[in-house]
Amino acid sequence: MNLFRNLLFWIVLALVGALAAQLLVQDPGKVVVTYDGVNYLTNVPKALLMLIGGLLALWLVWKVLSLPFVAMRRRRKKQARARLIDGLDALHQGHWSRAEKSLALAARNRDVAAIAGIGAARAAAARGDAAAQSQHLDALADDHPVARALTVAELALSEQRPADALAALDAPNAQPLPPRGLALRAQALAALGRAGEAYGLLGSLRQQNAWPADQLSRLEAAWAEAALREAADANVLADHWERLPKPLKTDPAAVAAYAERAAALRWEEAAAKSLEQALDARWDESLASLYGRLPIGRLDARRAQAERWLATHSGSPGLLLSLARIARAQGQWPQAEAYLHRALAQGANSEAWEELGHGFAQVGDESRARLSYLNALRAARGEATTELPGRDLRQKLFDEAVTEERDEFGMPRLRG
């Protein structure tokens, strides 16, 4: 395409030249130049040739005079590139002092000033020289404010200073932020406990491909959970929850965060309903255990719901632990103890032992309470636990009765 365009240009130029030559042949015209009282006569073609020749001579003189300066510039650019390459290689290998020296020299050339200055600042930071780091970065403030802001933010985040990172990224001369800047800003917001704002940047981060899709999905889940836990009131919590995509509304971490925050805000029905809907959609042991651990009321309704689940999840240690907690909260320790022993038989560990300790302590059985707490510590460490004394045949028959007796709806029922 370019070749065709150039060829067409020269053809048109030749045609114009031929036409002009034809006109000049028919009427060469007359050019009179008067200098110092003397008249110089010539025709138009000769005058044009003389003008072109004069301009060409001036161009040649200029090229000859500027040749040393051009050679010096080329030499400086070559040196800067060589220093840049050497400095970046030294930076990669961990030769911080050599890298900083080479990159600082390379930064004197405007063509590579940004990348060289950033590299020099990184080298200074790596060897712990904060003053030199600031000096290298400040040199970029006027001509390369965005590059400086990104580097300041990244170094600040690596040193656990998210507030400084956010201040650098929000500077007016650093706007608009490139994809890397948006990613760093989201990280700073999340680190400052403003995960809701970080979550709001996910659309832009996806649009600009700031991170791989898998990483963005992980961050979306993490920031959603953090935003729910950070909600200042019930309205903010509800707004965050409604903005979540459907898959996250059944994600155990997000559901647990919503339920626990709703319970803390005394929004008891919302806390319980979120767990019930999530468990109905997809069973999860951590949520089943949380259902009985929530610091809310509605004990009768929660127990009835847990007993309905028990018909299809009879071997769930988390559900059995929840039933035990609810039963103990209702003042029915024998039933709670039976559920806890069943939970331990199904694989529950330290939480069930700790709940046993709470129950025994509540009824004044200090010896078994101490042993249960000890078993909780052992289970948490992965050590073997000790059987509780007093588990006689009567108690075992009572445990079996939990699964044998059912009400008119076919649900498990305990003898009170």
C-alpha cells in the first residue's frame, strides 16, 4: 500500500513538472534582480534552478555543521540504552548498588528516563535507602507523574502502607490511571478496610484486563466477603448483598459473612434465612455449623428447620453440632449431649468437644467439663482424645433413641 502511494505521488509530481516545463518553454518569462544598482536578468527556469541549487547548498552546509552534534546525540542514546540494559539486568540479579548506579546514569537521557528512574528507585528500596528512593522518584514528578505514582503505590503496598499508596494514586496529575493503577488502587482500598469500594472497581478491572480472569474471580469473592463484614448498617449490608451475582449468594464465605454481620446488626431473620437458602441450594458443613452458632434467637424455628435437614443429612457433624447448641440454649442438655456424641462419631472435633465442655460446666459436672476442654485442645492439635467416663449402656440407648423416635411428620424427635 505504501509503495503504491509513493509511486502515485511521483507520477503526479512528474506530470506537474512536465506541465510546468511545457508552459515555461512556451513563455520562459523574465526575472530581474537588482543589487547595488546593478540589474541581473534571467528567465524563470534558470531562476528556479538557481533557487533550488541555493537551497540544496544551504541544506548540505547545515547537515555538515550539525553532523558532530547528531553523532554526539546518537552516542549518548547508545550509552543510555547500554546502561539501561545493564542496570535492568543487575536489578533482576539482585546487584542493587550496581543496578542503581547504571540506571541513575541512564535516567539522564529523556528517552529512557521513566523506566530507568523507576528501576533506580526499586534498587534503592531493595537496599533500604529511603532517601535515595525518594530522590529517584521525585525526579520523575514533572515529566512522568503516572509512572512515579504507580511506583510509589507499589512500594508503599509492599511496605504495608496502603494509605500512602492511595494518596499517590489519587493525585490529580496521575489521572487517568492506567490498568495497573486501577489494580493497585483496588488493593489499597481493600487493605484500608474499604472493600466495598474495591469491589466497585471490578467492572473496570475486567474491562481493561488488569488481572487474569481466575485472579479476578478470587478477588471478587474475597472483596465481597470483606465488604459484607465491613457494612456499617443494615442498609449498606442489604445493598452489598443485592449487588452480588447469584453464584456468590451461595458461596459459603460470602453467606457466612452476610449472616454473621446481619446477626451483629440484630437483623435476625435475614441472618437465618440467608443460611437456610444457601444450605437448601448447596449443602456446606461450615454453614451447617454456623446455623446453630449464630448469636440470634428464633430457637424453635431454627431447631425445627435443623431437624428437617437431619432427615436427609443424618451424618452431618456440622448439623448435629448446631442441633446440640440450639438444644443447650433451650435448656435441654441431655438432648444436646446426645447430639454432640453423635457429631463426634461422625467426625466432629474440637468444636464439639468444646461445646461438651460448656454443657458439662453449665450443669456442674466439672470433671467431665475439664476433660472435654482438654480433648478440645488435643483435637485442635491433631492429638488423640480421651473417652469420657460414665458413658454407660443407658446413655448409649438414649443416643440411639434420637434416631429411632420420630413424630407424625417423620422427623426425628427427642424425649424431653
